[in-house]
Amino acid sequence: MQPNVVAHEPHTALFVSDNNPLVFYSAIADFAAPHLNKDGSIYCEIHENLGNQVSEIFLQNNFTTEIKTDMQGKERMIKAIKP
């Protein structure tokens, strides 16, 4: 992880207690599936190497997904839509 990220982001935003980097995405998808309105969208910032894994979590909860890139072409955001 880049030193500037560690220096300026809260520890709880960067690290999870059980070493599962996808735990928050699972919680978001699980909560959103029954609560989000039809055609509602969720946007999440993602680690550039975890796009496919995060997408799979939302797909398993019946969302459609689209991975977005940043200005450097790195996969940094996911859009999940409840059909």
C-alpha cells in the first residue's frame, strides 16, 4: 500500500480484522439486495486488483455490474445496479 494512503486514511478504512478484503463489499451487497429500489445504483471505490472479485459479490446478489477506470486506466470503481 502506498505510504501516502496509510498516512492519510483512517486505519479502519484500510484494514479489516479478519484479513478478508471483501468483507465490506459483501455486507453492502447483502444489505442493498432487499433494500435498494429497482434500477437503484451503488458505487464503490475498489482496489485496482480486486475488481472481478467485487463484481462477483454483487453478481451473486443479483446485481448487474460495471467496473470503472480512473484517469490512469486503473480499475478503481464499481457500479452495481439492481435490475
